[in-house]
Amino acid sequence: RIKATKVLSLAALMVSGYSKVTIQVSSDAASSHTLLKLREVLHRHPGACPVYLALTIQEHSESIIAVGPELRVLPNTGLVGDIEGVIGKGAVSLQ
């Protein structure tokens, strides 16, 4: 016998553990072509989790940029793999 106090869909469960997705991008790697490819990736993984870009400028400073609400995502391994395919391994932080 199973007794549940709360039932969530798998998609809701994936998002419930994370409050944001942060993508580390160096200013050198942030070409318009790369950012357009990143936008396409985010569009392929729609969800409710906000996305932030952590833009590092030649290792001297970092700016955090909130991506618009139309590009919120569902954080999962597919999203991480797709982003890392565009930006590089270790670029994604799920928090």
C-alpha cells in the first residue's frame, strides 16, 4: 500500500529541485554565432526554470545576465549535454 501526500509529474519533479540554470561563457567564446546556437538549444528544452549567463570578461570580471522569460528551460541531462555541445564541458550549473 502506497500513500502519497504530493504527486508531481516527472517534468515538475525535474524543475522542483532547481531554481536556476547558469551558463558560464567567456567573452572570447560569446560570438553571435555561438549565442544563436545557444538560443536554439534553450528553445528546444522549454520549461519553467530561469536561465542566467555568467559572462566572464578576460578573467577580470564577471557579469550575470538574466535571459528573457521566453527562454526558460526544463533542466535535465539532455539540456546540459546540448549546452555543453555548444559552449563546452562544465559550462552549465544547475542550482
